[in-house]
Amino acid sequence: MKETFKEGLQETTFIADDLQKEITVKETLNINSHLKANKEHYNFNDGYSPDRTLKRVASIPLLALEMWAKERTGQNNWFALPKDTQNQILKEKLNSNEFQYFKTAKGNL
């Protein structure tokens, strides 16, 4: 049995294997519009608020955060990670060239 659900940019497919008594969950996310918006923000200004007390840094899809959490801990619950672990992951990923398109302003963390 295979069922697919689509919500916004995310598509989730459930595949049941009755013989093996397993269910596989496949999540895909079309982030093209997300990356396009990030690029517009990145090129708009330096990312600071008018009074310069806040800075816009990045916009990251939840699915990416879940993948990064699973890479680090084996669990995909980003919000269960301690804040210092979240900060380490964000610094590592956003300061790399591989994930630069999640940034919405120039600079490193």
C-alpha cells in the first residue's frame, strides 16, 4: 500500500510492506521558492533592523533542521536538542559553502 499526502511545499509518502511488517516514510520538500526568497533577502540589505539591535541571519526549512539533528544525534527532533548543540550545528552548517543559500544576510555566525 502506498499513500501520498501533499501539504504546501512538502510531500509525504507512506509505503507499507505487509510481508516485512514495515512502513517506510518518505518526505520530500520543494524548496526552490524558499531559496529564491532567501536570495532576495540576502541581496536586499545588510540584514540589520532599523535600530541595528537585531540581525536577520537565515531561513532554514524544518526538514533540513530535522536532517541535521539526525546526522548529529540519530534522532530527528531538532527541538529536543540542547540549545548549545543547536547553535553548534547552525554555525557548522551555515558557515559552510554547502548551505550558504539558507543565509538571508552576509556574514558568518
